[in-house]
Amino acid sequence: MLDQKIKLIRERMVKEGISMLVLSPGSHMAWLFDFYPLPDERPCFSCLSLNDLSFLVPSLNLEQFRSKLNYSFYTWQDEEGPNAAFTKLVSEMSLPEGSKIAVDETMRADFLYLIQDTLPKTLITFSKSTVGYLRMLKTECEYQKLKKSALVADNSMKAALEKISPKISELEVSAIINQAFHEQGARPAFSLVASGNNAAFPHHHSCQDILEKGKPVIIDIGGVFGEYFSDMTRMIHIGEPSDRYLFIHNVVEEALQAALDKAAIGKAASEIDNAARKVIEIAGFGEYFVHRTGHGLGLEIHEPPYITSSSEVILAEGMVFTIEPGIYMPGDFGVRLEEVVYLSKNGPRILSGLSRELFVID
């Protein structure tokens, strides 16, 4: 698998005119090497050229790297710093004059400065066109991991639905969800519970506010299972909902369905956003849809492709992303519904198995 990934990255490097790809500890390195070294202030790189692969590694982490990988390691100690070791690494890679180097876009600024200082005549770009591009195209194995992670989230949402009631707080609901993730061997990443007026804030932080009769509740949850994230949002209503609430809920559902209908290989990501936004605008709530329609999902909770009206990404088989339109009425309430979809040759596959119907709690 590693050799195949390296082959695909080098093909992308040739296409983009890139001589070296430099990754630091993070999701790119984890995706490529199935290894996630501790990210700290010590410069640590994998450096992939068209003919070589070497690592700059702090000496205290060398044995950890050797236990996972069998490549050339250029080590440095705290008392001497990384400059000499990195200079030797790049000199032995024999990069062409004026090379174009792609760096991990999540790299620390001081790491980037080390690269620029060592290679002042190179053109620095980002890795989104190489490893970033390939990470968008999930393999069958990754799809299965994401599907399992989504089912864990389903179960965690169900745990909340079974125990939610009036007079329970947002934080108590959040704790139920987090416990359900832990019980399934997953790590909870977030459990946003927003009731009543709080639901008008797309990124509300769960608090001690009590769920009340006659009020809607947004529950947006995500966790990590097998290193892959889940993300889903469902709506709950405490007591019977008003006609106004039901109308807005239905508009959001129609927007989500319109976006799903546009999710196809060869379409622009912007078409998905525009489809959802058009439904909400026609219904008269355009100004209250205040965020993008979706984002990619995988080893990170937010990763490419981003489903925005300005996106130039062309959808391809294997892409995984959320569709999550919302309407937020300041001082009143909000409605958001969210699915994660895998784009197959036959169209989008929804990863969750949980209904999007409004859950009404007496």
C-alpha cells in the first residue's frame, strides 16, 4: 500500500512540476505512512523526491521511527539544532536548481522558515495538489472505515434519543453521547447540543441550559473510530412543533435533498452548494443560511473537498463530504440537517443509517 501511494504521489509531482514533497507530523504523514509521530516544536519531516525518500528526525524519536519505517534518517539533537542535518539531507537529494517544493499546508511556520532558509532559491507551494488531492479519493478500505465510524455515531445519537427529556441540560445530553462513543471503543470529537435560542448559533457550545417544552434542539456529533471521523446532525423537538418550525424544517430537508441530487461524478462542488442555497433562498430564508453546504471528511473532521459556491473542485469517485444546509433565526431557533456521503460511480451513498425525520420528544 505504501509503495502504491508513493507511486501515485510521484505521478502527481511530475504532473505539477514538483521536485520534493515535505510533510510534517500530521494527517498527511499519517495517511501516507500509517504512522502518526508526536507533533511538537522539534522539526521533523519526511522528504520525498522523484527518486528518494528520507526523514529529518529528532534523535529522541529515532527508534520510534525505525520501528515503523525503513528509510534514510538524518537525525539531530537538541543541543545542536536541525539546520546541519536538514542541509545534509537536501544536499544528498541533489535537487535541480530552482526546484519547486510542495510543503504540508498544516506545517508550523518555524518549520517552513527552516525549509526556506535552507533552500532560498526554491519555489515553495503547498501539498494540496499531490498528497492532498489523493487523500480526497478514498479507497474501498477507507470507505469501509468511514462507514463503521458513521454507524458508531448512529448508535451514539440513538443513546441520546433514548434518554433525552425536558428538564435535562444540554451538557447532560452531551455527556450521554460522549459516553456512548467511549463504550463503542471510539473517541468523541464533539457533541454540540443547542436548544431553543442557542440553536440559532451554528457553532454553539453545549452549556447548562435546560431543554424546554416547545423548543427545538440541534444535536451535531462526531467521533473517531479506527482513525476516521464521523459527523452527523439531527433535529429533536421537545413537545409538538409549531407550523412555522415544521415549514423551516421541511425547507432544510428539501435543500439537503436538492444538494444530494447534484452530487455526481464530474459535477463541480459549487453546484451542490448552489442547489441547497437556491431552495433556501426561494423559501425566503437565504440570509439565514450563513455557512458552506459541506466539507470533506476522513482522517480530519474538516478536509477537502469543501462544498462552497466558490469551489472549483470537480467531484470524482471516492470523494467523501458532508451535506449540511441550515437556517438560523437570530433570537428564535435554528435548523440543520447533515449527512456524510461517499461518491460512488452510481451516485452518493449516505453513510448514516439513521433517519433524518424530526424526533419529537413528549
